[in-house]
Amino acid sequence: MSPLEDDDLLPEILVRLPPQPSSLPRASAVCKRWRLLVSDPGFSRRFRIRHRRSPPLLGFFRRNNGLPFVPTLDAPDRVSPGRFSLQRGDGDRFMPLGCRHGLVLISNKPKNQILVWDPVTGDQRRLVLPPGVAVHAEKTSINGAVLRAHAAGDDAQHFQVVLVVADNDDEQHRRALACAYSSETGAWGDLVSTQLPPDVIMSDAPTLVSIDKPAVLVGDSLYWKLAWNMDGIL
């Protein structure tokens, strides 16, 4: 018997196909048996988990209000720009803050909202800014990061959002504020703060958490660049 005829071996072979957008559609065109296998939710989940550490770069989003998608792959793996389009409502003004684990984090400042968007599925979650962050977001920029919690081999659906903003109300005691949201609980956590060291503040201008640079995840810690009147890392 050929390995391709073995129902136990075939999934092990196909799950090792490269994670390019055209791989599974091409495999499904071979025959009905292959099509049933690659369209099975359990197989799709295994395929995503196997390749999640080295997914292909499908493209990038331009940082302007329309968030246009710019594909980077050639045919047959090229994704149409319209495939990852985000519909805007009246008064929406989008600013991307970062992306991670297949999710995009977007600020919608006119509505005091944060948008968590999955471009592949089209799912989106609009979160109202927590009061402790919203009061400062009216006067300065906020930044943030989104993380999907992958538990021990699971393709987890829950995510977390961390927002950071600088508090400049008291020039002598400037602080950085942070707040985290969990989709599992559906609630924001308590606002936490840390004092900015006075020796790194270089002028009377306000301190900003830079929105030009996304957060960097190292181990279990997130890092942001501080800007304008100081050169530091939060």
C-alpha cells in the first residue's frame, strides 16, 4: 500500500505542507478524499498549530486612516488587498498600534475605543477605553499590545490587551499608566502606575509613549519606547 493510501499516514504528510495560502487549496483539488481531510476542522487546527511559529508574511497594513493592506507574496499565494479590508463606520478614525498572534490592535480615538481585529476571519471586538486611560487619551497618545494566550498546544481563542499612557498632570511626578483587558473575563483590570525617574526627563514638555514604534515582547514582558522629552524604555 502506498503511504498516500494509508488513512493514518496521509494526515501526517499533508500537515507538513508549507504554510503558504495556496498549499491546502491545491491539496484539496487532488481528490475528494484529500478535500474532506484538509477541510476537517481538526486537521485545520493541527495545521495552524504546527506552523504558528513560522507563518508566511502575507503583507502589511499602511499606517493611515484606511489601513490599506499591501500584499507581499507572488501568485498563487498573493492575497488580494480587499481580502483584509476593515469597514469603517461614521466617525471612525483608525490608528494601528501593533499586531501579534494573528490579531491587529487598532485605536479609534474619536469614539474612545480599542479595536481587536482578526483579518483572516473578519472577527472584531470593540472595547471601550477604561476610565483611567480614557481621561489621559483625550490629551495625549496611548499605545498598546495584543496577545493571544496559547495554552500548552491549544489554538486558544482568548486574548489580552495591554494599554499604556503617560500621565503628565503633575510635572514633578510624571507616571506611566497601564491597564490590561482579558477576553476570558470580558473586563479591564485595575489601573497600575509606575513613577518616571526625574533624572531622565529632559525638559518641561510632556512625556509620550511613542506610537511610532510598536511594543516588543521579550519573554513575559512588554517594552515601549518613551518619546518627546526623554529617551527611555518603559
